[in-house]
Amino acid sequence: MFLKAFLTMAAADAVDRKMRERQRRAWIEAERARIAAEQAARPAVYVPPWPPSS
């Protein structure tokens, strides 16, 4: 009985760990997509030529 309960807990822990890892990877990808969209929405910065032509 104890062995069955232990194996059930170990299996549940493994499944939970895999699910948390999937959620973490999805969160990281969502953050990367958000940052990329934020950077794409920024206007291009104008850099004047150097040395300035007179």
C-alpha cells in the first residue's frame, strides 16, 4: 500500500514538473514576442551623418 502511494506521488510530481516547464517555456516565448512587438513599434531613430555637411 505504501509503495503504491509513493509511486503515485512520484508520478504526479513528474507530470506536474513537466507541466510547469511547459508553462515556463510558453511564458518566456510570450515575453519574447511582446518585447519584439514593442521594439518593432518604436519609430526608427534618426542618426544625422557625421561629420555634418555644411
